[in-house]
Amino acid sequence: MDYTSQSEQTKIARSKKMMLWFGIISLSMMFAGLTSAYIVSSERRDWLRDFELPQAFYISTFIIILSSLTMLVAKQAVKTSKKGLATIMLLLTLGLGIAFVVYQFIGFDQIIANGYFFTGSESTVTTSFIYAFVISHIVHVAAGLIVLLVVIVQQLRRKYTKDQMLGLSLGATFWHFVDILWVYLFLFFIFADDLIH
């Protein structure tokens, strides 16, 4: 393909998508490093073998999966020129994203209520790892929420059409990434000890 013959708009779209994918790959490598460190550390004598994830993490997992579905519906609604439905679905995605973060912090409270601490003399390496994973992910979800707000504002300004969806597509890709990342981390926490030992 001759890239020099493409329009300026196509070149800009291609470069923005490439930058997003470079970012996603970099973030994936960071979490791969964290999961590798988790696996190595699980050989320690003080590693918790009977630690169970709080119920709130199960609820938040359902919420974030649901938010990916509402984002898919929003994108499809824009493609079919259903602007009202697209706006509602984007707002619902934002609400679900906020609910996800709330349930993550409820999960922290449940872990502490069960007698496990993240820092200090009573903390364990297991809970410290979980804290690092979850907080790192929440930071990326917060970035995703900011992206969603920008997308919603642009949608309200009627910037998206079936022929002009770059901003929405980029936002949806990042949102799906943070969703998939959490599902991966959640399943990793559940099955890692069984796979390792």
C-alpha cells in the first residue's frame, strides 16, 4: 500500500491508532511484569495460601464486563445514526465505570474487615501485591473515565457520525482494554495459586 497517496485525515487517524496501540502494549508489559513478580513471590514462606478475593471484586467484574457491552451498543448506535441511544449508552458506560471503581474500594474495605492489611506491620506480601495491582488498574480506569467524558461531550456536540468515528473508536478501544485487563487480573488472582502450586 502506498501510504504517501493517503489523505491527511487518513494519515492522522492511522498515527493516532498506532500511538494508542503502543500505549496499550506498554501497559500490558507493565502488568505482565507485575504478574511475573507475583508468581515469583508466591514461593515465599509468608505467602497467604488461603486468601480469597472479596465479594465486591466479583460484583465489580460483572459491572466492568457490562460496561464493555454498553460501549459496544453505543458504537453501533452511532453507526446506525441512533444518536439518542448512543448518548444514553455512553452515559450508562460512564456510570458503570464509576460503579466499578466504587466496588473496588468496597473490596478493599472487605479485605481489611477480614483482617488483612495492605501496608504496615500487619500487612502481607500477598495483600500488598493485590493492592498494587488494583490501584494500578484503578488509575487506568480513571484515565478511561476521563476519555469517556471527552467522548460524551463530543457526542453531545454531535461530532460523531457513521463516517466520522475516530474519537469514539479510540475511546472504545481503550475502554475495552481496561475491561479486558481487569478480567485478566481477576482470573489471575483466582487461578494463579492453583496453577503455580
